[in-house]
Amino acid sequence: MPRKMTPSQIRSAIRQAQNKQKQAIDKYNREVRQHNQKVKQAINSYNNEVRTYNARVRANRQKIAAELRRLQSSTTVRYQVVQTSAIALNSYYERLDSVEDRLENSSYGSEFLDLSERENANSLALSNALESETEESNVEPSDLLRTEIDGMLQKLSPDLSNRWKGALFSLSPQNPDAARHFCTSAREVFVQILDMNAPDEKVLALNPNCEVTSGGQPTRKEKIRYLLSRCGLLTAEAVDFVDEDVKNVLALFRVFNDGTHGSSGKFGLSKLMSIKTRVEDGITYLFSISQNA
């Protein structure tokens, strides 16, 4: 038979039950507040990323529109190859942009599209910079030696890092062949990034019927197709844009290596910085694709 509780014991038991209930309610409320705070932080973080991304996209698209208008209004053209290539790349970008929804399904799709947009903007900007008669700039000679891609190249090969440093050291307004020397060294960086990350044997293993050169090696476009396939971005528009982008940079190299421009290599700091930015971002773009493959 249960022991009869005194009134004091009953009041104590009620208080204990009430305290436990209050503690349980407080704990639940804390957990709800913490959950809501985490949700709010996640939403704020996402919204900040969206705002940052949208701001960057708007800036790039405004730059593309402005540079394209400037390019199309040009009356004299000294670097026809560069300008023609820039206009062609912009056309390929418009095709790429038209399939944005398909590409964003890939985990790397948004970053790829963002970098592709920057490549197009840089290409148009460089063409205009080379045609400009003015050299107003806040660029310092030491700015030409600064780079953010050395660590990236070191991951691939110390030799590539050394080639890039050599390319940067050749950039000087006092060097009449600065652009040519820079492009000669930088060209090999592009070639090696493709060859290291899309070796002939792997490209052929994935597609034995791929297009090959007269020497039997997969073409540059097939190597790009291989990398984009591994990124989950294998569309004709993506392959065509990346191939045209590499072609755009290599065309720049050919312009300064053909020796037909005489003193055209005597660029000021502003133009040299534009050349450096175009090539450096192009290397970053190709490296990004290869590392996500």
C-alpha cells in the first residue's frame, strides 16, 4: 500500500514536476531559437552569396556591353587579328549563355559560367586597350611582377611556375619586345596545362574515334572536350567557347611573335598590364576547368 504523502511532500512533488516541465519547455525554446538562428544565418549567407554573384555578373555584363560598343565604334584597327578573335569569342559566349540553365545543373556550372563571362570581358577589353592611343594609368612597374597564380602553377609543375615568373620578368616598358617575350613564355604554360591534365592516352581511351592531328595526337579541342566531359559540362556550346578562348589567347601570342608590327611591342604600363591580366586570367580559367575534371 503506497505511503501517504504529507501536504508538504505533495507541494514539493508539484514544485519538482513544475520545475522539470519548465526546464523541458526552456530547453525546447532554446533549441527552437538556435535552429531558427542557424536557418536565418544560412539564409543570410545564401542571400549574401547571391547578391555578390549577381553584382559580379552585372559588372561583367556591363563591362562586356561597354567594351563591345567601344570595339564596334573603332575607326582604325592596328591589331585586326586580336579584334576579330575578340568578336568571335563574344559570339561563342552568347551561345554559351543561351544554355546557362543546362550548365548550372553541374556542381561546377555556376563557377564555369562566371569565369567564362570574365574571359569574354577581358578579351574585349584587351582589344580596346591595344587600339587605344592613351596611356593614362596608375599601374606601377612592380605591379607587373605581382601574380596570384604562382601557387596554382606550383601544384602542377615547378617548371611551369618558373616559366611564368620568367614571362613576368620580361614585362617592362623598357623592353621593346616585352609583349613578344612574355607571350613566348606564357604560351607554353597553356600547352602544358592541357597536356598534363588531358594526356593523349586518356583522351584516346575515353574516345578512340576522337579527332587527331596529322601526328596522331588528339587535337586541342578533343582535350578540352575530355576535361569538360569529366566536369559534367559536355555541351557543344561549352566545348566551342573554351576552345575559342584558348585560340583567342594563342592568337594574341602569334600577333606579337610574327614580327610584322615593328615597334608595336613598345607598350606602356597600362597596355602591358592588360596583356598580363588577359593571359593570367586565361591560365586561371583553364586550370579551374582541369582541376574540376
